[in-house]
Amino acid sequence: MPLNQPLLPSMHYDAVVIGAGASGLMCALTAGERGRKVLVIDHANKIGKKILISGGGRCNYTNMYAEPANYLSNNPHFCKSALARYTQWDFQALVDKYNIPWHEKTLGQLFCNEQSSDIVEMLVEECRKVGVTIRLKAVLNHVKVKGASTGFQLDTTLGNISCESLVVATGGLSFPTMGASGLGYELAEQFGHHLIERTPGLVPFTMDKQWMSHFIELSGVSADVLVSCNGQSFRENLLFTHKGLSGPAILQISSYWKAGQKVMVNWLPGISIADWLAEQKDVRPKAEFRTILSDKLTRRLTTALCTFGEFKTLTDDGRKIIGQLNTSQLQEISEYLESWVLMPAGTEGYKKAEVTLGGVATDNISSKTFESQNQKGLYFIGEVLDVTGHLGGFNFQWAWASGYCSGQYV
């Protein structure tokens, strides 16, 4: 049955899903398998636009180590039920059913070998098999509850549509150029749901002019670091950019950072820096400090660090002879390298953010069915909710899990 099959003459559906993204498609195909008549509408011109661009076009579709600890929410318990009921292995079984070649990149991140459109085509085919109808370039103007407070009347560019269940799978505010909008939040407020402050997540940092004037020459240079902020730490790559800092480590910690806060960087994670410097002093007493440090970091990064701020004075532009440094000086140097202070000026915003932090508060949403406790038949799933995953396939796993679980009930 084609996805673009004619709309039902009655214009009445068991469920209408707003949003043809990861969570919306998963909900639709799951409900369709139960024999429900499902219509998916999206104002975009393509199905699964965010899936298509994810993972550099290869879609990091889940993570082998997905668990509740990988998610941020005002209610950290909310995600537990869905993640337990539809796991990464359940989605992997679907990928394998379609013989989509895949690989683990790092840290449990699973990617398509070829292209992210493989995942979209798989979801579309699953929808097609169970009779789901999808309409693109379809705009929802207004929603009202039908008489007797059950079911909904939708005013859309397709005409007036009625349904028993309405699923809000509109995503967040990230990637406005891909058509992201605040529609889901407006619907939540219409039905009395509280919104948690929304901010860009998994987003690069911008740095101030003084910092950039010194470090801009490192644009494109990366380093394996440990970054920390607000009790959270991530060890991955940091990347210098022409606006500040990015790379997996920075994207991860950005979700925990608030404006005006410091971010600490350990430039030599995994070793005792103090012990290493003491050892180098014994073995190479006549070597300059910058020569020693460039054994661990690139020469360009070493030079930039040794000629910046108080570290410049401490190491004499890196020219100090390590054998001439006393124990307290070596300790001070090791503390700088272990807890280098960054003061981000801000972030690159939703344009570059991979996700939206905050969203529809989970207080009045069922963690089992995703139904609103304020309005029977109304469901919220995926990124529109106040559940945000770490970088590495966790946000897709939340989309699959919340879509599947809601699809059992709509």
C-alpha cells in the first residue's frame, strides 16, 4: 500500500502523528502493526530530514551502551521504562532484518556503512507495509478537542482531519534550516503542560576575542582531553575552530554548562602529570619544558599553551629547562595542565546544536504510554520532551524507544 495513498474519505484516523522524524515514524509503524489507521503529517519536504544529515550522512542510529545514565532530564527516572522496553538491540534487530551493513565506530556508537537514507528507507518500508499514510508539506494550523472531550479536530492545509489519538513528535529547535519549529511546545502549552527552559545542547563553544586572537591559528587542530563541568566529565577529542571549540568532548560537556561557568580541561588524561614531569626531570634534565610537552601534544598546541596567560610566565614561553624547575613549580605546572580553565563566551546556538535541552516537562506525561495526563488521547514523544541524550546515538535510541512505547497505545 503506497504511503501517498489517498486520504480516507471520512478524513478520520485512529491516530495522527505530527512529525515524520525518528520518533514519529517509529510510533506510526508500531501503531500500524496493531491495525490502527495512522496518518503522519510534516511541514517539511522530506521524510526524516534530521536522520538523513546525522552522523555525517551515515546516521549514528543507536549506541551499544544506551542506559538511563546517558540522559539529562529534570526527572531522570522518566526515561527508564521506555529504554528498558525497547532497547538498542531491538532496533539493531530491525536494522539486521533489512540487511543494512553497519559498524561500531567508538564508544559503542553504531553507524550505517553506506548512507543514513538506509535507515529512513527501512522505516518508510515498515510504515508502508502496515498501511501508514504520510503527507509532507502539510501544515497544522489549529487543534481543538472534539465534543465530549475525546478525540481531536485538526485544521490543516490538507483540510479538516479528525482523530482519536494525536501524537506530538515535532522534535526540538535544533537545525532551524532543516525546518525545526516550536509547534510541539505551543501544543503542550495549549493543553496545560509546563515547559522546561529550552537551550541548545551538544553545541560548540564560542570564545572571547582575546582568547581567539591567540588560539585561532590552531583552527582544525584536535587533542584527546578530559573536560569537566558541574560534576560531569568526558574524555574524547577537543577541536579548535575559527569561532572557539568543538569536537565530541566539547559537545558533550556543553549540555552541562551554563553561561558564565568555567570548563576545566585536562590536556594529558590517563596519566599522573606530576609523576610524569618528575620522571622527565630525572631522565632529561637539560631539555626545555616545551620539548618535553611536545612529546605528548602536537608542537603547535604546545607552543600555544606555553605562550598564553599565566602559563607563559610559569614556563617562560616553554623555554624553561626542566631540570631547573623545583618541586613546587613542577606541581603548579601539572595542576595547570590537569585543570586548564576555559571560560566560554557562549555557544554557536541552535544553528549548530545537535539537540534541544529542556522541552515539555515530563510531570504530567505517562512514562509507560507517553499520554498526557491533562488530555486523553494526546501523546508527546522524542526530543520535544525534556529528555536529552549524550552524543553518540543516544538521542536516536530515545526516539525509537518513546516512539515504540507510545505506538502500543495510540
